Amino acid sequence: MSKKYTDSKSNLFYTLSTIFLTVITVATTILFIIVPKLLIIVPFIIAYFLYAGEHTATDEELFGPKNKEN
């Protein structure tokens, strides 16, 4: 026999616990799936910008020596 919850306090508790479990599940998913991927990718992005900031290629390096005849 299943008891039907008509009491508002029980209904509120059920709703709040469902929301809480959903939030915990989503937070755990983000923590264990998305964050490790970011930890792998972010250092490469930082290193790229640090390297690009240190040395910007000049026209000679990109296109070769300037032709003085033109």
C-alpha cells in the first residue's frame, strides 16, 4: 500500500530534495568531467599567449627580406 502525500510540508520536502539532488548531480558532473578537460587545455592556451607576447614575428621573418627595387 502506497500512501499518497497530500500534506504540503511533505510535498515541499520532496520538491526541495529533488532540486538538491539535481544540483549535486550537475555539480559533480561539472567537477569530474569538464574541469579535468580545462586543466588539460588551459596551460596550452596560456603558453601560446605568453609565447606570442614575447616574440611577435616581423615582416622580414614572415615574408623574407625586403626587396629594395620596389
